[in-house]
Amino acid sequence: MVYKIVKYGDPVLETAAAAVTEFDTPELHQLVGDMFASMHAAKGVGLAAPQIGVGRRIAVIDCSVGEHENDKIVLINPEIIRVEGRQNGEEGCLSIPGFREDV
């Protein structure tokens, strides 16, 4: 299923997402598959569950834009535990249409 991308201003984007507590369930596999389908349909390379209106701590990444199945990354309950270095590059956000900036 391809979900509509939630746009900036929707409260789900500003609400803390719930942790995933049940893993390897058919529902979780379906949601992750739907997230990749939604992200590819929107021509994105990364998507968090709240961006499709689902308040759960899940993100998907595919810098190959669907070209290489093995390049898909799924993050469940991600945490930043260390920050190191700096990188500059173009940033775009599917929830803020037209937003493209060097960060």
C-alpha cells in the first residue's frame, strides 16, 4: 500500500513516536514494505513512519532509489549514541515539498 506523505504542520510530525516492542510480526513487515513503496512513489531516499501518519519509531532508507534490493536499510527504534565529524550536502524532506537546502 502506498501512503500519502504527511505534510509539515501535521501534529503527528511533532509528536514523539512510540517505540516498537514487537518484532518480526507480519504487521511490522507489511508496514516496512509499505514505507518503502510510499517513499519510492514519492521519489525519496528516506522516510520515517510519522511521515505517513504512523507514530512509531521506524525509518527506512534506500539511496539506490529502488535499484538495488540489498541497499535497503530499516531502522527500528533508532538512537543517536555518538556524533562525529561534519558533512555538507543537499537535504530534502518529503514532508516539506520544495524544500532543498545545503546543510
